[in-house]
Amino acid sequence: MTTALITGATAGIGAAFARRLAADGHNLVLVARDTKRLQAQATELHDRHGVEVEALTADLSTEDGINQVEKRLGDRRDGVDLLVNNAGFGNKGRFLEVSMADELTMLKVHCEAVLRLTAAGTEAMRERHRGAVINVASVAAFVPRGTYGASKAWVVSFTQGAARDLAGSGVRLMALCPGFVRTEFHQRAGMGTDNIPGWLWLDADKLVGAALTDLSRGKTVSVPDPRYKALTGLAKLAPRGVLGGISSRAGRKYGPQQ
Ligand SMILES: NC(=O)c1ccc[n+]([C@@H]2O[C@H](COP(=O)([O-])OP(=O)(O)OC[C@H]3O[C@@H](n4cnc5c(N)ncnc54)[C@H](OP(=O)(O)O)[C@@H]3O)[C@@H](O)[C@H]2O)c1
């Protein structure tokens, strides 16, 4: 029996990973801030699939929260075989409309937590000569798109570099780059979604299935959908200025500032 630890496991893409991995017979450690929701999810997945599910309440924007998850990943008696660094969020507003405190919180969750949890997880995995990490980035990593896109570009670049450094150790790393996925993400960030065409939306369960296939094929960067593969291919050819104009508008329609 293997164990997977998923951050941001209570909603959206993280919850889809939890459902799929539980159905595949993995024990789980679920991480998020909302203890009640975590516990309800742990009970449901245990009852439905008969796997062991731990609920670990941690806020990854805090030192204490990151420490707790690092500690769990470093537990050699009950090792974690698959780490999914998925927790993340968007901020409401463009650059200079978002407070510096909120910008720094994003970097803490999207970059510092991902760095530290990847290090804690892979150190233990390397000793066992097996294991994998999926770092959830975004297609926003490939286009100029505010602090969010910049933080996800860091996730992709970091994952590619670490994967190369750990090649041959038995530990695999993959950056997962979804396009728009129907989750709680946009609503939580106060972003309107009515300017995003229907055909651009992805289903979280299908996304997770494709991501796990890409991981098993040894991919280091996964863009798991033909629509977004084509769009990211075009993005590589388009002039940076044109790309910035389009990408800074798409899916960034904010409601009134509060
Ligand atoms: N949805 C999209 O269109 C899309 C596209 C590309 C990439 N992504 C990326 O996919 C990942 C998952 O997003 P999603 O769309 O599934 O969002 P979501 O539905 O809003 O779920 C976010 C999850 O992260 C947890 N979380 C948020 N802040 C946290 C913190 N400080 N510490 C611990 N857990 C935290 C939330 O639970 P609690 O509130 O209980 O902590 C929740 O479980 C993110 O990294 C996001 O950037 C999303």
C-alpha cells in the first residue's frame, strides 16, 4: 500500500486527486485549512474505498503550517510515496491593486511551501529509491499574467530543475499545467468567469486522470489537454507583447473592490 499527501485537498483539483487516488487504493494524507471539511472528506473516502485517510490541518501561508507538513513528509516510519503540491489561490485585482501582504502570501503558498515540501518529501523518497511529486502550476506559467503567472512559472522551472538533479534517484517530479478548471478557485478570488468561453473549461476528474498518465509516462511538464497543448504551442510562437495583452484580460474580470 502506498501513501499520497495532497495539499489543498478539500476542493477542486486537490479533491479530484484525493478521489482518484483513494479509488486506486492509496492511503491518503489530506492537507487544507478547514478542519471540518477535511474530516468529512477523510471519513467519506475511507468509507467508500477502505483506505486510511489522515486529515492534517495546516495553513501553508504560515511558518507553522509549512513546518507541520514538512514534519509529516519526513516521517520515515510512515513514508509518503506521492506528494501533490496543489494548494493555491488567485488574488483579486491587478498589480498594485493587490496589497503587498497578499502578494507575499501568494509567493509563500505557491513558491516557498512548494520548495520546502518538495525538499522534505524527496529527501525521504530518495532514501527509499522511489517516489514522485506533482507540483500543480498552470498554463499561466507560459504567458505574462501578473504575480500569479510569475509564481507558476517559478513552479515549472523549479520542478524541471529538481527533476533533472534527481534523475536516476528513483524519484520523479512533474509540473502539472492546467488551463481553466471548474473549481472554487475563481469564486474564491472574486473573479468573474463569463468572459471565458465554454470550450476552454476542463473537468477536474479528467484532468487528474490525464496528469497521472503523464506522470507514469515520465513527463516532467504536463499540459494534459489537446486544446491547451495547441494554445501553449501557439503561445511559444506569438510575440510576448501580444500574448501579454490577451492573457492579462482572459479570466481576470474582477467584481467591485471591497
Ligand atoms: N481552477 C483553475 O482554473 C486552475 C487553473 C490552473 C491552475 N490551478 C491551480 O490548481 C491548484 C488548485 O486550485 P483549484 O482550482 O482546485 O482551487 P480551489 O477549488 O479553490 O481549491 C483550493 C484548495 O487549496 C486549499 N488552500 C488554499 N489556500 C491554502 C493555504 N494557505 N493552506 C492550505 N491549503 C490551502 C483550499 O482549502 P482551504 O480553504 O480549506 O485551505 C482548497 O482545498 C492551485 O494551485 C491553482 O493555482 C487552477
